[in-house]
Amino acid sequence: MYLAVQGPAPLSADILGQLAQALGAGLPRRDSDCMATFPLGPGAGPKDVLHAACQRLGLDSAILAPPRRLSDFKLLVFDMDSTLIDVECIDELADLVGKKREVAALTGQAMQSGKVDYDASLRLRTRLLAGLAVERFARLYDERVHFSPGARALVDAARRAGLRTAIVSGGFDYFAGRVRQALGIDAAYCNRLAVRDGRLTGELEGELINAEAKARRVARLCQEMGVPTRDAIVVGDGANDLGMMALAGLAVGFRPKPVLRASLDVVLDHLGLDALLNVVRPG
């Protein structure tokens, strides 16, 4: 097992020495100016403690064993809101009806803790959107939705390496469809907002995509592809990603909430999504 660390600036000998002391490890192998690798013994400690030691020094971290290349995987799954894109779409929709503060508070509770009744919280939030005209979605997307740093580069690299890509999100169909098309992602599975006469009814249609539904979808995608779930990489940020991450061969947190950190193989707190390519190299 080893710990790979990387940062936005060259890693100084002082930073690496501090981390070696915190880990109780020897000096690392330098992979590049901005990346180094520490060997980890059996008593290295839990993942969240190791990630936290790196975070305190401004470093992103990956705990891996054995090393795998990107092409060793077959599926790359993304959460959407606050992962592939830099906003929570439900909060931005709520802003259009003057309820962003209320909805954002509920969203934060749902993402920060697995103890919140996610289904009830989501239905409460969507009901606050009742009456919103769907024609306003396009402008909101164009003005407020931006891809997270490195999103396009990671998706493109996965495609070249032969991976299938998918969005599995508790977000909404209109936005997932736009993101999927823009990035060239193979499939998207998300919540569907009910519409009547061009306006939101406040309800959802079909299966509610919660943590359990996300995990089932990842398992089904792998089954359809004829591969084990350990051949999937899952990237997310919040509590409702825990189930699908538990199935994956590589669980990646992008600006992850604390509830996720004990389950993560890779934490990207500072760099873009494409920094994953320094950990699971494309070639």
C-alpha cells in the first residue's frame, strides 16, 4: 500500500519531511516536482486520518494498493452537482423563486450527513419549486453552470482509455442532459422533475435517485458490461454517494464532505478532477 500526494505547487523538502513525520514513514519517492509517493506499512492508520494529514499541508492524497492504470478500469461514474459542475442546481432553481437560502440549507444537511432522510428532504425542496417555468432553465444553465476544473480532460482521457462514462446523480434531467451532451458522457441517470403546462408541479416522476438507487445503478451498469464493480471508478462529494463508492474499485472525493473521507481512496481538495490522471495514469 502507498500514499501518493500532489499539490498545486512544487513540494518542498520541508513539507515532505513534515508529512513523513506525521505518517511515521520514511522519505518518499519523488514522482515529479508536484507529486511524491510514500510507502505505507500495516499500521498506517485509517484513511480519513491519512487524508487529513495531507489536507493540513495543502495536499491532495491517494491511498492505493495495488497500482492500477486508467485502462485497467472499465467504467467511470460521476455525481453531477458540486462534482462535475460547480453548483447545486436545485439551489439555483430555488433562487429563481426567492427560496435559495431555505433550499440550500436543506441541501447542505442532506449532503453532509447520511442521517438525514434524503427522500423526504428532496421532495420538500422540489415542492418549493412548484410553479417555476421550465423556459427559465436554459438561461440558468448558460449563466450559472460551469464545469469543475479538469472535468473535460478527465472524461476525454477516460474515453481514450476505453472506459464507459456515466452520470449517476440526484440532480435533475434537464441539467444532466446538457452536461452529458457537452462533455460527451455515455449515459445519465438522474431525477426527473414533473412538468405541467410548462411549469414545475413540485413533484418528481419515476424512481427517486437516492443513495440506494445510485448504488443499484452502478451495480447494474457493471452487470450489463459484464465486469465486476471493482472495475468502476466513482467520483462524488456527498453522503448520497457513499453506497456507490462502496462498490467501486476506486472511490474519489472531489471537495468531499467529511462524512465521505473515511471511505475514500482519493481526495481532491485542491486540484482539478484531471489530477486523478496522475494517480491512475492513462497509458
